[in-house]
Amino acid sequence: MKKTVLLVGLLWLVTVLSPILLQKGETRNFEGETSLVSENLETDGAESSTVTALAEVSQDATVSVDVMVSGKKLSFPLDEYLVGVLAAEMPASFPEEALKAQVIAARSFILYRMTYPPSDGVHDGVPLCDDPGHCKAYRDLSDPDTIETLFGLNSETYMEKIRAAVRETDGLVLTYQGDPAMAAFHAVSGGMTESAEDVWGSAVPYLVEVESPGEEDAVQFTETVLFDPEDLRAILTEAYPEAVLDEDPALWLADVERSPAGMIKSASLGGVVVTGMELRMLLGLNSADFTWELQDGQVEITTTGYGHGVGMSQYGARAMALDGATCEEIVSHYYPGCEIDLLENTAILAED
Ligand SMILES: [Zn+2]
């Protein structure tokens, strides 16, 4: 159980942010593909034979995962569940090694959750749900229409990429001191990842700042949002009635303290101490790493990165993969100090 048990309370926070981002990124990635009608979906027979072949050799297939899907408790073999998670969490257009790194991270997180189920009682002891605002995003791919909507003309290629990423990393788990790792991830770090300590207030030995170069071509690398000062004042005053917001909106946010990776750890909003995370949630910003300026009578907020910034950056993983890195090198970079172990060596299988 070790110190990780103390982190159960973090789970909600860990998962609240990353899947949301990925979904947004995914939507943008798949724009233009969703309207295309595909005729090259695999047949039912071909799909089931693939699953059968996979199950015969798979460590993943020996683990059953309970998940609340649309409010109903379902059980999946881990390999099948990972296919649905990967389809929902990372664009299938990403390079194979990035997809494989994503599967290793997701598998580790799922096993972590099975070891330490959420303590908030939201899904009655079931370790996972399909609510991207709470656990992992998941796509039910049993309906060919869903696949077609997601991948359009690339349906066959992308489904095979996703299945291959799961199959080729079968049983690979990130562990820390023998426990599955809480392998958080996010879309875009902005150049350096954040530490769990800075973002969630509790240190995790392998969720620390690391460099994450090569993300600049992500749509969400930076984004500027404009607010009319009066509209913004109304939002801020409702949330922080004690804040004194004078005439010059450029001065509303002061005494900004940042983490080494750039996130606003604390600031004074009209005399009220706030965090960047609080303002991110309140204003719907991409990240808690942002600047605040007055331009042409508008408050201009420019964010860097997309997501909580902790753990693996998906666009960083993509950049590493395009640069020739293997999935093992990618996860070793983003989760320093973790080992890559086999599922059969973890307590999940040992207990069965
Ligand atoms: Zn949940």
C-alpha cells in the first residue's frame, strides 16, 4: 500500500483534466475526417478473429476490469478496454511509438486505480468509469458507425494501429517500488511538464518536471482569449466577492508566483489570493500557465500548454516518437524513476 495510498485523494484531480483536453485535441485532429463516409470497415468476422488471436497470447486478457459505462457496471478484458481507452485518449494519427507509450501509461493508471479505487464513492467501489471528467475516457467501438464517425476513411488503418499498440505492449506496466504507477498524462506541456507537488500539492516521486521539447506544432501550444473587462469583472466578482477590481484591468492580477514549468501557483486577484488552477477552471482556460494583459481595451489572456501539465505530454510523446524514440524511452523520460515491468509480476495478477 505504501505512500501511494495517500494519493488516492488526488485521483479525482489527476483525471479531471487530462481526458478533457485529449478529447478536445482529438476533435480538432479528426475534423474533416468525421464527415467522410467509409466503406473499408473491417467485417465483424475479421474483428472477432483478431480479438481471439490476441486473447490466446495476451497477459492483458487475463485481467478483468470493472468499469461504469453510462451508469452501468460492465467488465472487460484489459486488452479490449485499452483499445477503447486509446481510441478516446489519443489521436490515432499519432506515431505508433507514441500510441504505445499512451497504452503503457493508461494500463499503468488503470492498474493503479484497481489497486487503489477512488475513495469519493462516486461509483460504489467500481475502480473506473467512462466519464472523462472523473476517470478515463472510453469509446465503445462495437458499433461500426462509431468507428466510421471517429476515423472516416482511415477506419481500417487506425483501428489496426490502435489494436497493434495494445498488442505490442501487452502486459507492460510502469511500476514504482513494485506498485503500478499513477501515470497521469496531458495533451501539451508547453515545453516542460509540471510536478504533482506544484499542481496537486502532494509530491509523487515520478511526477516531476521534465523537459518536453518539440510540441510547438500542437494547436493548443499557445492560445489567446479576449475578455471584455466588464464581463470579466462580473465573472470574477461573483466568484471572489472580496476582490477589489479597480479601473485598470491590467492590474487586477498581481504578485504572480509561478512553478519552474510556468504554471501560476498563486497570485493576488484584487487582493484575494488565488491559484492559476482556480482561474483556469473559472475562465475555461487551456492551462494554468498564462499571461494577463490589457490590449486595445480587452483583457488578453494567453495560455501556454493544454491540461494540468503533469506526467506524459502527448504532443511531447509524439515529438519523441517522430524523432525515433521507442515507447519505452518515451515513458522512461516522462515518468523518471519508474520501471517497466510485466503485468504478471504485479499484485493484480499475483492475487488471482
Ligand atoms: Zn470515475
